[in-house]
Amino acid sequence: MARYVVSTKEEQLEMLRAIGMESLDDLYRDVPEEAKAKSFDIPSGMSEMEVRAFMESLAEKNTRFKKIFRGAGAYRHYIPSIVKSVVNKEEFVTAYTPYQAEISQGVLQSIFEYQTQMCELTGLDVSNASVYDGAVAAAEAIMMAVDRRKNRAVVSGAVNPEMLEVIKTYCESRDVDLVITGTSDGKTDMEELKASVGADTACVLIQSPNFFGLIEDVEDAVAIAHESKAKFILSSNPIAMAYLKNAGEYDADICVMEGQPLGLDVAFGGPYLGIMTCREALMRKLPGRIVGQTADHDGKRAFVLTLQAREQHIRREKASSNICSNEALCAMTASVYLAAMGRNGLVQAAKNSMSHAHYLASRLLELPGFSMRYGGEFFHEFLIDAPVAPKVIEDKLREKGILSGLEVDGGILFCTTEMNTKADIDELVEIIKEVL
């Protein structure tokens, strides 16, 4: 077993200078000062009990909302108790990368089962299990599609802005020509999309439901992409995909999603799970880990890691992907959640989320001065304009222990899931009436 030897100060400085920096602080120079963690300044000599009490006093300063009407990429769904009971078992929590297949059969099987579920959910042929979050999955999907002949990626302007920032970072570092299309009534402008796609276009990426909650005209986008022999990438929501058309039915080449709605807590933004599935023809370009099923020396069912040729630890600087860490615990969480919910349970969660959103929209439209920003069909999020500043409504709801929707371009992006009951929605509307 290799020993771990920490790098010296001189070696650290040499590595920093190789990337044009002088100190570790330079690595975080783009992070705003107000976002950087401050020292807790814990006095020395405190006992464990005293430190715990001190940390709990700090935690009490956080605001925990019992009723949440915000989504925008992170969603509060009900998590059956069996999910955490299973995934918190010691043998799963402590397991890391299962390189030694002969002693990692349990972890490998869990990844294999997860991959199978993702293929069933999306309707595509192959899944991996190592991508950090949905935004990274979208960027990695673009890298799967581009090559020396086709180096242009066309992305809808209606995708989640945070996802778009990650895509920009990837494309800038890989010298990929990124084109971001405009929107029309909250959805992708199909005329502009068609004008942006040409012979040099490697892929088209559309999010549906998009950032504004609207269901996109995916069939039209797929036709535009395939007409120019470009790959089509669908970014979606796994709960929505249980009820709406899946990626396979849309004839997508690659599907990417944020797996957080599948049993993962909102948890201050992570760790989350990037879902990636694709057609069999693209299998060898899929980044991260793929677990395959085989037979051992005795002819018994067995599992192995396979198709890792793109990874950093094998091809180093020649690799087209640097995905290397293991997302198996988050993937297992999603897998156990899906097993606990079952097909019918997942569909019911999707139906309830959507019906609650439409009920909330109808109630808000009863109030004077409220109007829907866009007119298209939506899943469980919608952007609405109010006669007062969104922050006024947000502050009033906060006083009542309710997290309002996200302020977007002067409107409010509301979201509901199965967790928002009719009584919760009616209470929210009554509080907004007080504001008016």
C-alpha cells in the first residue's frame, strides 16, 4: 500500500506558480469577501461539551423554514425514512472508489442498479454514476459531443443561469464556440435556434421544464439539431420525467439531470448528484464510472468497473473529462428513493407537485395586480408578477416562517412540490393579501 506524503511548502508554491498564482488565497480571489467563511475564533482549552454548545449557539442563528415555495434548481420533496436508514449503513458510508471488484461487489451492484433505474427513467441506453451535479453533467455532455470537426455548442437562454455559468467555464477552457440563444415568451426562441445551428454545430442543449418552469417545444428543438446532424442534449427534472415524456421518447441523444430531487436533502446546496444517460453509440464518450455485469470464475453473477478510458487518472492530460471522484453514495440514495417510491409513487409525486403549482397560480391570479409573466404550460414552477416589490412579499412571508419564491427579473418564481398542502397554499395567499 502506497504511503501518503504531504506536499512541502516549497512544492505547494511551485504548483501555485505553475498556474500563475503566488499564494493559496489567490485560488479564491474570484470569491466575494462576504461569501468567504470567517474564523469561529473558538477559545483554546474548551472541552468537547463546551465546543458543542458553542457550535449549537451558532447554528441557532440559521433560519429554518418549515414551509418552502422556492425551487430554481433545488427542490424539497418528501424522503421516505427507509432511504436514510439504508444509505447510512456503515458499509456504504465508508466505501470509496471500488477499484478492487473482488471485495467491492456490494457497492458495484448498487451502482449497477442505479444505472439501470436511470436508463428506465430516461428511456436511454447507458448511464454513468460519477458526476458531481446537474450543471457539471450538462457541461460534460457538451464535451462528449464536440470534436475537431464540430466545435460549436448551441445552448438555450432559458436554462438555469447557474448551469449556464458552469457551461461557460467548461467551454472557455476547452476553446469550444458557445452560442446562447434568446428566448420568446419564456421559452427557447426556435427561429433563433434554427439560425444558430449549422454544419459546425456539435450539439444543442435545451432544458425542459426550463428555469422559468415552462415545458419547452422539445420535439422542434430535436428536429433542428438532428437536421444538421448535431447531437441533442435534454436537461430535465427527474420528478417531471416520471410524468412527462422522457428523453428516449423525445429522441434525445444525451439526457442530463440534477438528481437532488431523488431523496437528497436541500442541505445548503450539496452534495448533489449529476445524472447522465446516453444512446449506446455514445457509450465510450460517457465520462465517469460505468459498472458492468459479468460472470466470475465460477460462473456466478459479478460486477466490474468498465469503460473508464476518458478519465483523468488513466489518460491524464489526454483525457477529455476530468471526472474522477466517486458519487456512489448520492447515487445509492437516489436508487433507494426510487425503489421506495416505486413507479406509481414517483408519478404521484410528480402529479401532486404539478397540481399544487397550478392551484397556487390560480389563487394568486385572484389577487389584484398579479399576472403570469409567461403564457406557456408549466410543470411545478412559474414566474408571476406582483403589484408590490418581491422583497416586500418575501419579508412578510419570512416573518411567518415561509420561504417565498425566488425573485427573478422583478417577478417571483414560485415552486411547489407534494410537500406544499392546500392549507399551506391558502395560508400563503392570505398573508400576501395582508401585504396588498
